[in-house]
Amino acid sequence: MTYPDNILYQVTKPARYTGGEWNSIIKDWDKTNIRLALCYPDLYEIGMSNMALPILYDILNSQPDVLAERVFAPWTDMEAAMRKAGIPLLSLESGHQLKDFDIIGFSLDYELTYTNVLNILDLAQIPVLASERNDSHPIVIAGGSCCLNPEPMSDFIDFFVIGEGEEVLLELVDSFRQWKKKKASREELLRQVAAIPGVYVPSLYRVEYQADGLVKSITPAAVEAEPVIERRIVTKLPPPVTRPVVPYIEIVHDRGAVEIQRGCTRGCRFCQAGVIYRPLRQRPQQEIIQAVGELIANCGYNEVSLVSLSTSDYPKIEELVASLARNYNNLALSLPSLRIDSFSVKLMDSLPSRRKTGLTFAPEAGSERLRRIINKGIAEEEILETAAAAFARGWRSLKLYFMLGLPTETMEDIEEIVQLVDKIRSSGRTAKGGMPQVRISLSTFIPKPHTPFQWVAQESAEQLSAKHELLKQGLRRKGSRLSWQDPEVSLLEAALSRGDRRLGRVIYDAWRSGSTFDAWNERFNYQNWLDAFKKSGLEPGFYAQRERPLDEPLPWAHIDAGVTSAFLKQEYQRAIEGKETPDCHYKPCNACGLERWQADCQQKLGA
């Protein structure tokens, strides 16, 4: 089955829904025992840029008795046409209805896609509430960074994979294979997978609340359920995917991609990714070089991104870049996530086929005091030297990322952003080509689970608006372009990020009111969410704007990300004292809890 032409003619970018792309894998539906739909709850262009999707797609389809097909959230015009025609959501590879699959696996990487999950299930004619699904319905699972606090989505997901999917996926498939052979009940499967390390089945846990609304306890209600779910971690990065599906239309990251390392040891205290992707694992240089060549041959890409949370920290990165340039003519390389130093500028300058359009760096805070608080150890002198080196080498545009509402932040810290930008612009006055362009992007601090700042309160919209106004006035005088995030979006993100299981009703009611694609400015409707919170007798500020005592039971306390609570509390205390914690990749091990995974950590500790 495919979507009829008369529907596709009505919608923008119909190639989002047609499938048939180069390197897509189509298996015989009738001869394949286990059928799994990989679903990214956002537009095709967003989901096809996700690094996890091709990895899981490759692993699953390598199994002879398993087929994995892709599904994305249809945009509003397509949804309206589908609902009007009574057509359910279809997979891209074979055009089968989503409800005909055995398993639907959602990737949850951003809280503001939660309502899209419900909408996708509804478009597939599958009950959105897990409690209303029976043996005739697919099993609905989820993985991704948001699953490190699974509670807000627990009403809708049968079970969550906590941690890295490559490590647990084939165990799950094997368990499902056995269950299907026995023709057992849905309940039996959930109990069966609950015994697999890293799998959380929310229906097998009982949540109690105190009179003041705080979580009292989360306890197992079945013998198969563990009191604490440990994050699954791969000890060695799997081989890179070198034959990914090549889209027909332009996507957000429209290039090949090779993950050169996973994890980061920098220890920025606001950064959830720096915690939940530990420990650091690096791919051998020769494997990267070979993977780039295979990507070019298999996909026709002339640009490849070397992906990492901190790409310039990869050992001998300049040697790797030179080797790639030498091996592959006319290859453009993209290096995201570079640290702020002159080495990064020199490295960018060495890239083959690189037009000097613009550089991007993230100082995060304007003052050195605040950068110490967040453990972003960059001196102002280093920032200015980096900018001067970039302008001297011919770069004419610089984009800087700053975060507002950081713990202990004052209006003086905001003023220092204006002063820092002025100094950066001044450093480019003597460069050829006239005054360089400096663009400033502002994001709002979101207190995230499993970080040293998970107990911190987010600032109010009024406080953030005052800081925005100060920056708008100051930076307008400096001739810099400024963009920022809506404080209401940030409030909702923080509430969903730090929420408990009661938020399932809020998410459900917001979706019923028409909220989907909440991450898109033109779709975001804050009033829908306020009404949904009020209907449930809850407030977003209770979750987002309340400082939490260090001994308060947290909704995600039963999820072990690997980094210990004792370490996070220690880091929180060091932040308040303005003390930096050194990068353990170059300095002694900080004993965060993951040292058992790496031999060099054990050596540093003398174990």
C-alpha cells in the first residue's frame, strides 16, 4: 500500500512519504518473522539526520528473520489529508500499516516531540495509552536520551531501553523471538524483557506521592522488575554504518557522517550529554578513514561530518584531517563541536574544500566567574585570541552561543556578554575585509536529570525577559545580530525534562487540544499546555522553577546513568564554591562512577 497520488499532490515535500530511497532495505514481509518499525517523532528531514537511526536500522536488518522499516511524523498538511481520507500511517519501505508491525520503536531525543508520539500512534489507529492496548496491538518501546527520565511518557510506552541500543537490541529481539514462538500473552513478554538489564517496564512499578506532591517512592510490583535500572553501555563502538539510506530531499544534516568518538570528559555541569554518553570511547583512525571512503562510494557524498561531542579532543585530529584530504580528492569535511582555541581555528583552516563562511563557538557565559561555575574552563584571553586568529586567517563571520539563567547568574554576568562581544568585534577591526559579522544565539538553561544542576531552579520568564532586553539593547549598539529562545518553550522543556509520571495526563490533554510539533515556533501553543496542567491540578513551575533539596526523592532516581549521585552532589557543591573540576582525560580520574568501564581510569586510581 502507498499513499495515493491525489493526497501527495496536496502536501509540501511529498518525497517525505514515498520511500524508495537509495540504500533502503526492503525485505519480504510474508517471509520475515519479526517486523519492527523505527519511528522518529519529527519530520523526515530531522529524523534522517539522526545518528542512531541508521545504526539500529543496520543492526536489525542484518538479522535474517527481522525487518526494520522507517516511519516519521507527517507534517500538518499530510496529517489533515490522511485523516480526511481515512488512511492510516504507513511505513516508508513497504507501505505497510504501522499497526501491522510487531514492534514500534520510538527514538526520544527531545521532550517537545512527546505529543508527536501520541499523534503517530493515533494516526496508526493504535491506542495511545499502553493500558488500552491488547495482544492484537504492536509492542511500543522507546530509547534515546530522554529515556533517562522515562516517567512523563510511562503511560504511553510499554517499555524503555535505558542506554545504548546497540548493546541491548539483539537481546530484545531474541527475547521477542522466543515469546512469539510460545504465542504467550503481552503481559508475559513485558515480564520477560524486564529481566533484561537496561530495560524498564513502567507498568511493573508502583509510584507513590507525598501529600506535598513530591515523589515518595518508585518500587517494583513484580519479581522480574529490578529496583534500579542500570544504563547499558557498549565497551567498544560498533562498526560505522557506511551504507545509510540516502534521502531524495535535502535534510538538516545533508552529508555523510562518521562517529569518531562517543562521550566527553570535559565535565560541563549543565550538559546532560556529557554525563549520559560517558565513558569516552574513540574509534581507531584507520577505521574512520576506511569508513569515509565507503560512504563516498556507497552514497555519493562529497561532504562528510566527523561527529563527536568534542571533535577537537580526538587524538591527532589534525593528522586524521590531513590523511582524509590526502586520500579523497574534493572531499569537504565538517567538524562540529570544536573547543574555543586557536588550534581549532588552525584545524578549520586546514580543511579541504572549505569556504571561509563562518565559525561557531560556545563560550556559554560572558564572565570567567560564571564559566568556572559551569566548569567551562575558558579564559577571556583565550576567547579573544581565538577570535583574532580566526579573523586574521580570513574568517568573516563568527557565531557565538551563550546560555541565560545559569546558576548564580547576575545582571553583571549578562553585561559581560555585551563587553565580551564588543572586544571580539574590536579584535577584527584590523583584519582585511572590514568589520566582521558577529551573531549571538541565546538559549535558556534547562536543569536536566543526571547532571550536577538537576536540583537547580530554572529562572522565571520575567527574569529571563529582563536579561534578553539588556542584551538586545547592549548588542544592538555593538552592531551584532541576536537570536533567542522563547522562555515559555524553555519552561515547558524543563517541566517535561524533570517531570514525574503524573505528566502523562498533561501530555495527553495537550495533544487532545491539538498540540503537535511543539518544537516548531509556528506550532507551539503555550495556552494548550497551561490548560492541560491546570486540568490535572499541576503547575509547570513546580517541576521547572523549584529548587530541589539534595535529599528529595527524584522521579528518575530508579534510573542509574552510571555517574553516581554522590559525584553529582560533589560537582554541585564545587559549582557553588566556584571550583573547577579538571578534565579526567588529561588529569587524574575524578571517580564519577564509570571508572570501572575503562582501564586507564583504574590505572589513575591505582586499582
